[in-house]
Amino acid sequence: MKRELAGRLLVLGICSAALVNFLTGCQPRQESKPRVALVMKSLANEFFLTMENGARAHQKAHAAEYDLLANGIKDELDVARQIDLVEQMIAQRVDAIVIAPADSKALVAVCKKAQDARIVVVNIDNQFDAAVLADKQARIPFVGPDNRKGARAVSDYLAKRLKPGDKVAICEGAPNAFNAVQRKLGFEDAMKAGGMQIVSSQSGYWETDKANQVVAALATEHPDLKAVLCANDSMALGAVAALRAAGKADQVIVVGYDNIAAVQQLLKEGKVFATADQHADKLAVFGIEYALEMLKTKSVPADRETPVDLVTAEKLVGK
């Protein structure tokens, strides 16, 4: 009798489980929104804060379409920390990673790991090294501006204020960053074409304080220096401060790159001659939209070039 009762209970349990499974299978499946991780460089740099704010505004306006996880590093050169951030996003099983890498080579391996985990990866701002991508057999689309073209536009404008033989110096970005290399090349293109003499090209590693030190030394070493070309506006701020301290603010022309708010007033005052706007508020958004497109189409699109525009005092009039 007990065996018979146990058998009936077992059959009843099996049937109940089957019924639950059947009913569950009949329910429409709830598709969750994709989670997109934005991994940036130093949030101490106004450029990346603007990038983050633009991304958050976009997500708020498209809250039904995706969720956003945004993070960045404290130091432009903290590559290890940025690798850790990508590892965390892999562990959290996000659907896409949009990354502005601190190093064009060192971040490729972990981003390939993300792809192998079926996570869509989009590269923005600083392009991955082509040789390393090929070595890792990784195909990661780049969405961003032509940095060489942007730097060339700034330095072509500067060349109109200089004459052949004038001495100029370049304050480079981090040497392990593709965009730093491209901006340096753009500066060199215009200065060589105009017949200017490049007396020094040193890295300020994207930082205001480091650029200040570099330019302070240059102002002493080259008393007849006519211009300093800075690969980003944070370094342009450092250059302006160094020249002001040396009493040469009106003798040496400074140009930058990024069009951050802190430089716009200096443009109006004539302390910075020109900069380039690669639209920080939209740059991450371009990458996010591309990632969502890839998630939807299941394809790997080609690189996509985004705008970069020359900004001068005249263009800021009325703003």
C-alpha cells in the first residue's frame, strides 16, 4: 500500500513538473535590454568627462533600448587598471564593450578575450594597433576621427601666422597611443610643408603638469621659440601656464586638440590660437550606436570615420 502511494505521488510530481514546463514554454520570452559598457581613459581629463556625460544623456533618451555601464581610469597611463575594467565587464557578461584604450597595443588581447566570450567590442578615440590586431587575429571596428587630418588642420592654420625658418616645438601625447602618433605626424606634415624648424618633440603624456614642465624647459632652452603644438588641450593648458610664468605668453603661439571648455576662453583671449574638435559629447555615442547596430545585425562592420573640425577664436564668437 505504501509502495503504491509512493508511486502515485511520484507520477503526480512528474506530471506537475511537465505541466509547469509546458506552460512556461508557452509564455512569451522576455528579452532583456542589451548592456553596453563604456570604458574610457582618465576621467580627470575634461574630454572624457564630456564623453561620459554625452553617453549618459544618450542612454537616458533611449532607456528602453539599452542599459549603460560607464567607467574610466584615474591616470591616463594606468593601462593595467583599464585591462582590469575590461576583465570585469567580461565577468559581468555585458553584451557590448565600447572602449577608448589607454594603450593601442596592450588592450588588444583582453578585448579579443571579450570577443571570444561573444561580447561585441567597438574601439573609439584611440585606434588599436593594426599589427597587434593581426597577430591576435582580432577584427575590432574603429569608430572615430582621423587624428592626423585634425592635427594637420590645426597646424596648417598656425602656419599662416609663422614664416619659414621659425622655430616650433611639439608636445606629444603618450607614445604608446596611436592617436598621439597620428597627431604628431599631422603637426609635422604642416610644419615641414611651411618650412618651419621643429627644434624639439617631447611627450607630455597627455597631462597638464607634465606639459608644463616640458614647455618651461623649452622656453629657456629656445628663447626664440615661436610656437608650441600640443597634442591635446590639457597639455595646451600646461603650455600656456609655463609660457606665462616665463613672461613669454605673448611671444609664443600655442595650439591644442580637443576643444575642451577650459581652452575655449583662452581661444577668445588669444592665449591659444587654435584647437580641433572631435566632438567628445558624441564620440562615445557614435560607438554605442555602432555596437547596438552590430548586436542587431550580427555582423562586423568596417571602420567608421567621425567628424573633426578646426576651432579658432573667430568660430567661437557669439558662443
